[in-house]
Amino acid sequence: MMVSVETYLRRGQRSLHRLLLDPRLRAGGRVLAFLGSGFLLSAASLKNSPLPLCLGLICAASGSGAVLICLGAMAGYPFFWGQAGMPGVVWSAAGLALALLLGGQEEAREHPLMIPMIAALLTAATALTFGLVLHRTVSMGVYGLWVALALLSGMLFTQAFACRDPVTDWLVGAVGVLALAQVELPPGLVLGYVAAGLMTVAGAFPEAALAGAALDLAQITPLPMTAVLSVAWLGRMIPFGKTWQRLAVPGGVCLLVMALLRTEDLFAAGGLFLGGALGALAPPRPTPVQRRSASGMAQVRLELGAQVLQSTARLFQELEPPPIDREALTEKVRLRACGSCSARGGCTQKDRITPELLEGPLDAQCRKAGRLIPELRRAQEQLRAMKAQRARQQEYRGAVVQQYRFLGAYLRLLADSLPRRREGTAPGFRVEVSARVWGKDGTGGDRCLAFPGTDLGYFVLLCDGMGTGLGAAREADSAAGLLRQMLTAGFPPEHALGTLNSLLVLRGAAGAVAVDLVHLHLDTGLLTLYKWGAAPSYLMTRGRAEKIGTAAPPPGISLGETQEAVRKLSLRRGEVLVLLSDGVDGEVAQILPELTPDAPPGELAARILERGRGGEDDALVAVIRLRPTGLCTS
């Protein structure tokens, strides 16, 4: 039986999608992507000179991603450039130091141009150092090119990491083609041609034109590649009867231009043919939302609103309350203690009644100490009350500043989600969660909620109301309801927990609740566990239970640095996460290895609660597991 080319393409596309759902391949692919991007980007060349594009990519990344990109770049510059690539090694090391030191700072988030500008200064300093110390001078044109590209690449990749939009994707693709144009595999296969052919058959017209411009800048072929790829993209509009005919358009147009110009470059045509064929495996791209539509106007308004809230938060933070007038309190002490004193005419001790007496012990030297000491004590009490009121006002101001920042970040997150319509993606995992609770007199003060979030997120929330009875239940219900509303609306978990902490601080209800929050990612099987004052949790595998978290202060103590503990975990291989309230005996860890994680979550939760409950405190056990969803192979 004959099998068509389209059938093979569909089978290949399904196989590729099935592989992309494998968590191990996704993790390995992420590592290879970071290493490979740094390695291949170091090959980019203009005017036969290495470029600091890797510096911009490293500065835009963070954490382990920045480290992996740096390692790839430090291997790539010597590989592609030899001794001439030593400036690139220095750029990569400087970019990594810059990303690790400033990447997570509040100033860097508020001023996106700060890190790219520092990267440009580092590039300039590197060129000057190589010229002065090693006597390796570069022309002014190359020097200016290095500085400009360090700044522009930092801005481009920072925008790419922060917010995906079509223009940024096109420019990043063009940079990639510029780098791959210098990478050649035997026998004469230039990866830049392959990438350009792929972008032409699977991307938009600006993407194809920019890919051609990148090949022209690389100067690897005498053919006008910008014109070739632009015409090839327009050729997609022809109603071909077969899919392979549309995919062969870039290579066919290249052969036609070669015949017209009487120029032979079969490597270019072969690379475009191969890139066009690979375009059949590319997933369909979502249709971008037009900027001039109602969605575009909504995005602009959300961004403006976010800027207003951030500016207001900054003004509130810079506003200093009026100082406490200690001199006025001291003058009041003089009037009350010395105003009617019979010895005030010849007294020499009045001038020693200074504001310092309000801060120290009551040891004033006075012949009528019985009049002075009570007034000093009264003034000290007033000073303490004024300090307490000032501290309370600062707490209110801090809470307002924090909420303005949270709301500004939330509006910016909503604005960033508008430029593209996201297609529905099937989750790779489904959630199994069950909870069992015991309360004194039938009234439990512990609550467990499970609910979906935005995109492919899912939340499991445990709120442990301190104490027992109706009071603990009300506190747990209030905290759980507030967190659920914010998380369902799309607030980041850190902001939702920070808001709860602010409210507890202002109410003076420190320790009213303890929180366990699990953010599950149903596409990857990974989760983020936020623990704030809650009892330790356990990650169960067959024959083993790992303790997660230790005793920590509950929310509501201060508005300063947040105290929640954050752990990244995985439930992709059948692991089970067990959440406990403080009413469950801590020795429950001894019985967990005896239980099988394959049992139904409800049965596990009931057995753990039965064997671990101790005392009269409310007790709750929640068991969470992920199961892979079935894959459609038809």
C-alpha cells in the first residue's frame, strides 16, 4: 500500500509532540538549549569579528540558565575564533557576574535598561583593556559595533525573556540566523540556510525578510538572500495541491534566482530545501492580536495603570513622616515642673533638663525632684506613645506600598498576556487530591482547598487556623477565601501570600493562620511548595519519605522580608506529597515508609490521620498525586 508524504509528516509531527511531553526530555532539552544557545551565538560575525551577543543573552537570563549559557559561550568563542575569541570569554564571565549580582534586584526590574547599559560599559572596558595591556587594538568601527551590539542585544533578550511578542520573536530569530550562518556541518551544510528556510515556511513575512537580511550581513553567499526569502514567502500564497510543494518553495526560488543571476550556490539551495522540509514539524503559531484592536487598547491601558501604581508606590515609599519634636516635650516638662517652683529664680538646674533625659534613666539633679521626676516620667510615656504611633503609621504605609506594587505587577502581567491568543494545550498530567480532617467537638479549624488556576496551573491550599473551635475556623476560612480569590484571578502566589501577611500585620493577628500552598504545573508535572509557619510536609516514594520544611514563624509578624519557604518538587514519577496541619503527630514520619504511594489518596490520608493524630488540636491530612494523561496516537 502506498503511503503519502503527508502521512509521514503527520506521523513525524505526532511523534515529536509525544516526545516533548516526556519530562526527562524536556529537562534535558532545556539544559541543551541553554548550553547550545551560548555556544552557537558565539559564532556570530560581522566584519570578520566576534560579537558580544552572548553577553546580552547572559545578562537577560538568571540563575542556572545564565550559568549554562555562559559555559556554552566560553566554549564557543575559542572553538570558532581561536585566540581572537578571548574578548568573548571575558564578555561571558563579566555577563555572568552581572546577571548573578544584579539580575534579581528590585532596581534592575524597575529600570530595564540598567543591566544592558552596564553590559555596554563592560564591553567598552574589555576592548580598552585588551588594547592597553595586550596591545590588541581594534578599529573604531569594530569598537563602536561591539558597544552598540552589547546594549541592543541586552535590550532585545531582556524583552524576549520578559514578554513574548511578534516583533521580538522576529528579531531574535534573525540574530539566530546570523549566528548559525557561521556554523557549517559536513558536507557543506550551513545551519543558517536551514534556519532561514524553516522560518520562511513557518513564520510571518517580516520573519522571512529579517532572516534573509541576516544571511546578507553574514556575507556567506553572493545571492541576495533578503529578496530570495521575501519572494519565497509570497510564493506560499500559491494554492498548491500538495503540502510538500509549499515546503519546497524556498529552495525552488533560490534555484530560480541562481539561474537568473548565473550564480551557482547549491549549498544555499540545499539548506533552504532542508529547512522547508523541517517546517512541516513546526507547531502552528497562534494568531497575534492586532495592536489597534480593542485588545491592543486594553493592553495599553493596563500598562499605563501599572506604571501609575508603581509610581504611586515609589512616592509613598519616599514620603517620610514628620519627626517627633522632643524639644517641645522637654519645654513642657520645664513649664510644669519649674513654672511654679519657689526656687526657680536662682535655680541653675533648669538648663540641664534636655531631650536626652527623655531617653535615659530618671537621674535629674534637682532640689525639687518630687516635682520634676513625675513630669519626666509623663513625658517619657508620651514619647513612647508617639514612637508607637509612628511605627504603626510606617506599617500602614509599608502595607499600602506593598499592595500598590502587587497590583502594578498584576496589571503588567495581564497586559503581557494580551498580545497573543493562546491556543488550548492539553495538560500532560491530571491531579488526584484528597483530604481528611478531625476537629474537636466536630468543629475543625483547618481548611484544605483544591482549585484550578490560570493556564495549566492548579492549586492546593491548606490553611491551619491556630487553636481550636469556631475562632480558628473563622480565621482559616477568611485566609483561604482571600487566597483563593487572588490565585483564581491570576495573582502570582508570592503576591497573594504577601497580601495575606500585610492584612495579618495590620490586624495585629500574627500567627492566626499557617499556610501550605502548592502550585502544580500540569504541563510539566513540577510543583512549587510555599510554606509559611506550617507543619513539615513529606514527599513519599516507595519505601521512603523525605521531610519538607521545618518549624518557622507564621505570617503576620512583620512587613519586611517575607518568611515563606519555597521548594521546587516533582510528582512526575508517581511521588506523593503529604500536607499536614500541626495537629498531626510529628512522629508520623516513622509510619510513612510503611505505606504504599500507589494507594488511593483518600485511603492514604485516612490511614495517616488515624495513626498520626495526637492531642486535642485540630488535625488535617491532604494527599496529592499526579497521573499522566493518556496520549492520542491516532
